[in-house]
Amino acid sequence: MTNIVIGAGSGMGASVARQLAPRGPLVLADVNVESAEKLAADLGGDVKARPCDVTDQAQVDALFAEVDDLDSLVHTAGVSNSMASGRRILEVNLQGVERVIRAAEPKLHEGSVGVFVASQSGYMVPESPELFAAFLDPLRDGFLDELSGYFDIDDSTLAYQASKRGVHRLVRDHAKAWGRKGARIVSVSPGITDTPMGRGEEDAHPAMLKLIEASPSGRRGTPDEIAEVISFVTSPAAALLTGSDVLADGGMATILPRAGWDGKLRIPPTA
């Protein structure tokens, strides 16, 4: 039985790796393999580090080729709206997740669990059956061009929010196929979390500090707190959780503004 953490080199992924290390063989994957190698050395035991750019099919295939039976897969890799263009965000955060889900499916067995980190910001995307249907099969030819009919995918903020809402949908849509193999698939949506990426977003968007103060918890989450949630979700105690999203945001979704999408969601006539 092998556990995999993608995006394990820092922040939330590193915290998850520390949680899963006692469970058995562990593979730490990251686009920055040096950071994963350092963590693997710190953890010791049966821990390997491997490179993985989730936009590179060959690297994803090579990662899963090393696994016979998958116990837990935790995917934390992603880019924020201050780190990349809107198109790149969708390629990493949405198409990359679909690529990993598909690569994992042949390795599933009774009791396998996949957890894909989304975000509370996905809940800012309007409920639209047409848009949600467009999220299906993100690896199909022309996917990004089709999505651009619904919103400006070059707007990095909208693209980030949509990419995370898309993860919610992918988990739901793959749940039945995973269930046939006795496996579970879940997303976890953190709120604003005290990670290097989170701090970078706060620097770029000072209004986030007001959201933190106004939220029910009145604070950021920590990587270890999210790792504890993921540890539970991957445990037998969470056997009924599949096809759903676990919102772990200190209540922040209750105060999120919805105005960002006003007038920006388009429903193409052919939809």
C-alpha cells in the first residue's frame, strides 16, 4: 500500500506528508523536486521524492507507474491568482487535477482514498448548470476555448475561483467510478491559510485581511489544521465521505462577497 502527496514540497502538502508518513510507504511529489527531497530526508523511513508537474502527462504517468496499490492520494498542488495567468491557473488547478484522477484510477482498490484540495473561493462561483456541465472532461480538445464562452478566462481571479469550483465538480463526477472499485474521492476546501502562497495572496490583496477579521473564527487556518482534516478524511472513520466537498474555512464562506461574478458569467446561446 502506497500513499502519495502531490505538492508535498511546502506548506499544506508538507504538513499532510508528515501526517501520512507513519502509515507506510510514502511518495512525495512536487514540481520543485528538491524541496520534496529535503522533506523526504527529514522524514526518513520508506519515503521517496519524485518530480511531478501536473500539466505534464509524462511526469504524471511516471509517478503512478511506481505504485501498485494506492492507499491514499492527496493532491495539494496548485497556483493562485497572483502567481499565474488565468489560462495557466486552469491548466494547473483543473486540468492537472483531472490528469491525476485518471492516472490514479487503475491503481485503486477497496479502501483507496483520493483527496483533492480545492478552496472556499470555489463557492463564489454562481450556481449554473450550464457552466458546471462545461467543467466535465477538462482534458478534451478545445476545453479552455469552450470555457471562455462562459467567462473571461484571462481574468486570473475568476479563473482561480472557477478552477476550484471545477474541482468540486470533478470529485462529484468521478465518485461513482471510484465507488465501483471500493474507493472514495473527496475534495477539501480550506479558507485563507497561513502558507507561503496564502501570505503572498494577502500581500497582493490587502482586503483579505478584512475577510479574516470578519470571519466567524477571526483568524487564518494553519497548514497543520488542514492536514488534520485530510488525515480524518483519508481514515476509515470517514468511510461515508465520497463525492463531496469538506469546507474547512473557519466559517469564512458565510461572509464571502458574491459580487465578483455579477455580469461576468455568460451563458452561450448554444449551451
